[in-house]
Amino acid sequence: FYKLPPEDLRLPLEQRRKVLAAKMKPAGEDGKFPENSLTETADISLLEELMVVSFFCLILGGPPTAFFSGIYLLLFGTWTSLAVYGICMVVLAFHPLPKFYEGIIQSKFSLAIYKYFSFRMIMEDTEIANPDADAWVGASPPHGVLPIANVLSMLGINLFARPFVGGGASVVLNAPFLRYMSLFGGMVSVSASSIDKATTKGLCVGLCPDGIAGMFRTSDENEVVYLRNRMGLAKFALRTGKAIIPAYSIGNTKIFTPWFDPYGIMEFLSRRMQASILVFWGKWFLPVPHRYNITMLCGKPLREGKLEEKAITPERIKATHQRILDGITDIFDRHKAAVGWGETKIIFI
């Protein structure tokens, strides 16, 4: 994506699809790319980097700044200042967001953020980009501190393929500053009913199936994914018949350094509040991600077919869940060497 000329982003959709198709690079006969062939880091100008840094300072630096400002005003402020603060937070949480996704995804900022992360997508079945095909749900761990690969995919898929929204925790949809990520294509709640409603309308949905709990499972050596016993997606596939795309976000866990207590208190609070409660830092020890190559791997759709509720047995759920895990593992192992991760293993816990 980062090699696209700016003028190509502003072409009509059909022409953008043709441009992308012409630039796609096929894998070898074995379905793989050569080792380390997809490790190039994009060149980026100072202005482009400044745009990206400013954006992350806003969406990730805004929430803690607002929180500590509230604490300060609670301790030392006046009733008037607290009232003004409260009104500002309510406005930031609930004001209508402009529906100008097309303007954002076709902007120079989109190209800048592609370059910042040298963003690539590997699709094993281009049918998932077909706007006439049935809508699907993309399952792309790991969450990391911020699932930036999923956000970048919102930009890319909306720009070149079909309508695609992100699935996020309900609290994020109204979290001041964080909610602005939805401007990249839209967001829906990760509840089964919300996802079913969106896909029924023809919207594809991407989510991190390891969720907030996945933020607290990290390793410097391997990719640890908290998904072994989280079977909600398998149940959804069986109840609705919607296709599941096994995917993996390579690089998500490298853009920030997290810190959390060893006693599980932060994790407990985060899961109860459906919001991340942890300390993290990136570039210059700020809430700005490190420049690191991000690659989204998309496997072939898994289709189970819609079943009656009485036919959805625990054994059938486990079998479908295992197919999802196997699909994620397969696509990771097949392409990890091409992006320079040849020695890394994926471990489900």
C-alpha cells in the first residue's frame, strides 16, 4: 500500500481496484514468498511522520491527559471548572462523528500512515475482496496494546475492495479521542448481535478475537495469543452461517512496550471495565508507536453453514474453533519467513 502514488488514492473505486490488482505480487507455486522478501521499510518524509505522530498523540495521549486533568480538577479545581470539564468530556464522548470516510481513506494522511508502518496485506483468496461476495468476519489476533494492523486494514479494504468496519469494545465507541479511529471506515460493537446485523447489511467486520485479555499476554520470543478457550467466534459462525477469515497481524505486538502488574490487578480491572488499564510507551517514551513493519495475513474463508440451535453441540463448537485456530496457525507459518519472522512461533493459551 505504501508504494501507491497519491493520485491513485483519488481515483474512482473501480479504477482503484484495477490499480491494486495490477500491483499485486503473486506467491510462488508453493503458496509462499521467498524468505525475507517482504521486509523492506518504506521511506517517509519528515512531514508525513509528523502527521502520524500527531495523530497518535491525539488518540492515545488524549485519554490519559483527560483522566489526570479530571483528577487534578477534582482535587484542586472549582465547581465551575469541574462542570466545564464534565461537559467537555460528554461532548467528546457523544458528539456525532462526520461520515467522511472516503475523504480520509483517500487523503495524504492514509498514505503517510501506510508508509510509517510499511503496511502490507497478504491475501490467500482474493474473493474476500469481491464486493459482490457475501460479507465475512475477519479474526485477526493479536490485540497488542493497539491493534494497528486492523485499523490499517480498515483503510485499505475500504479504499480498494468493499465496505469494512472494525469491531471494538462498546466502551471504545464512546471513549473520548479513541473513538476517532472509527473515522477510518466505521466501527461496531463486538457483540454477536451487532456483528450479525452489520454483516447482514453487507458490511465485512474485522476484530481481534483475543480481545483486551490479549494485551496482557506478551512474549519477546514468540507470539502468545489468548485464544485457546475463547470460542465465541465459533459459536457465531455456526449460528449465523457467516464466513470467518482466519488472519494474523504481524507486528502488532512490537509497536509498543507494555507494563502491567504481575498480580493480575490491571488485567482484572481492564476486563471488568472493557477498557485497557496498563502502562505503555513507544517512540520517545510517548504514546506514539515505534516504526515497525506491519503485515496483515488473510487466509481462506472458513464456512460452516448455519445450524439449528439444537445441532450446535459443544463438540461441534470445539471442532469449528479448532479450524479457526488451525487456519490462523497455517497462514502465520506459511508467510512468517517472508516478513523476517522465520524463527518465531505462534502459541495459543
